[in-house]
Amino acid sequence: MKNLMREFVFGINAKISAFFVVGILIFVGLGCFGSGRSNSSAPVPASYFGDWRGADGSTLSIRGDGKGDYKSGGTKVDGGTVEVNETDKKLSVTFFGIGPTMKIDSPPSGDEMKLDGIIYKRNGGSTTTETKKTVSDSPTTAPTKATSTPKGFEKADASRGEIPEGDELQEMTQVTLVQFNDAIQADDFTDFFQTISKLWQRQSSPAKLKDTFKVFVDKKVDIGEVRTMEANFTSKPRVDDGKGFKELILEGKYDTLPNPTKFELKYTPEGKNWKLTGIMVDNTR
């Protein structure tokens, strides 16, 4: 296996540590500037995250960084600040103070809530129990010893800040790294771009990702060996909400040869699913 570059590209500093950051804009934007909300505002509860459609045709998107979009008739707000005041039962989506404020008739319960008398349903809602995929189900799902026979597992609900465990945690970690590696091998980040969070997508593009990782392609970096292995987590998976939004953090390694492949992955809720916002990988000595 080719050794991964030790350079750490991170905004103004070209070489900071032995980890390479994938979600450059995400780590800089969320790490340094938080969610963009005022210090006096409470963070948006995770139960509100996701893409919602009202019975009247209006649409509402609320993301883990406290930003959101709203569209109803001639009213449209893109990238506005979302505020939820549970005491006054109000939800607003504003851009420089301009935008709708709606009464919270019923807060989110499962994939449904009611605002200003309109019932909103969350897109992409699913049951909490899924069957683990095998390699034959999807070309991007990593084949492992654990998936030779399909297993059922209870899927963690990201909107509630639940942390994946067991088989789901292994699959989540493995699939992320395999998809990243596939993009490097193909020198094409179109498919990988579709797997990352909407927040990261808004700040990037397949072309930008390709340019960022050109050195990986040129050096023929390949961590594909992880698709046949299980991860060893070096710290307990945790959810950090210190920045005003929930962020799932996974840290660990794969016992690849000649050097172990270390990783740190970060995800934020989109509806009930955890979506990638950043990745660090290192398989140097």
C-alpha cells in the first residue's frame, strides 16, 4: 500500500500535522465560525434538522450548522439563519433579518411537525430497522467478513443525536473510506460528492474535490485494503454539540500493512441520517 502524504492542507497553513483533511471548508467554517448564529441564540434542536415539505407545497430545509432554506409562493430564503424559540413557539428563517417567522403549532414528532397551521413532513423518513447491505446490493458498499451473510441492525436516529453501534458503525466507517478511495483511484469525485453532507456540497463541487486530491491521485495512494477489514476504534464514538450543532466524531484505525491506516471522520445530521462533513486519513509510520 502506498503511504499517504503527511501534509495537512488547512486554509492558511500548508503543513500542520500528520493528518490530511478532506472536509477543509467544513472544518474551517464550522470549527472557527460556529453555526453562524448569534451568541444569544440557542442552537436549533436536532429534531428539526432535515428537508421538510408542507401540505401547501412550501419547502423548508434546516441544516446542522443552524442555516436553512425556505420557499413558499413568492417568498424565498436561501442560506438563512434558523432560530427556534421553543418558549414562544416560533421558528424563523431569516437572511439579515428578512424572512418568515412561523408559529410552532406542533414540534417535530417522528417525521412530522405543524407550523402556522400547515403540516410539514420530513423527506427521506425511514423505519428505524434496516437490513445491512451486501456487496451485491450496492457497488459502493464495502464487502467485509461481517456482510457475507446479511444481518439486521437497529439504525441510529441522527435527528435525535443517537450514535451508531456495532455492525452499523463498522459499515458506516468502512463505506466512507472505500467511497473516498474509489474516487482517488478513478480520479473522479462525482460519486463521492453525492455522499457528503449538503452543507459541504454547498461549499464545494466534484471539480474542487478533484483538484484538492490531485496529489493523492498522482502519488497513486490506495487504501482499498480497508474494504476487507474491520475498524478498531481508538476512542469511543461521540457526539459533540459544543459548536451549537451536533457532530458525530469517529476515530480509529485499520491494521493495514505495512502501516496502519488511521482515520477521523465527522458527520452531521440530515434528517435521520448522519452525513459526512469531514475526514482525516493517515497511513504513514
